[in-house]
Amino acid sequence: MKDYHTFKENKQQYVLFHYPILEWEGYFRDSILIYVHVHNNHSAYFAKTLGPNAVNVGADMLDFTPISQTQILELVAKRKQEQ
């Protein structure tokens, strides 16, 4: 088990971490942070503070359904357009 994990797929870098963090490896190079821990009570705050590339994949945030990598990419793209 790792506390912090990075990987690349199709030239996109991802960072997996249990907690939301302000900067992560590749933050300034468009990498995506996938985190949990934060439940739905402060989701708007974290979305605004962390930016469009930080995605909360906690089960309670997703109605206890899985989210695909494609859905994560689509969500990030949508957030960037809305900025």
C-alpha cells in the first residue's frame, strides 16, 4: 500500500492520494489529482480551492457508483470550460 502514487496513461499524469492537497506532482503541467477523504459537506470549497484538476472520487460523492477514467477526464475538461 502506498500513501502517494503517480502514474501516466495516454500521456496524462495522475496522482492518487487519500487527502486533497494544494499542489501535487505535475500540478503546473496539468496532472490530475484523484483523492477521497472529503465528504460532501465541503465539496464546493475544495473544488474552488484545488482547481479543476483535483477530483474527489469518494463513494458518497458518486452515489456509491464507480467512476471511469474517461469520466474523470470529461469532468476535468468541463470544469476548465466553466472557468
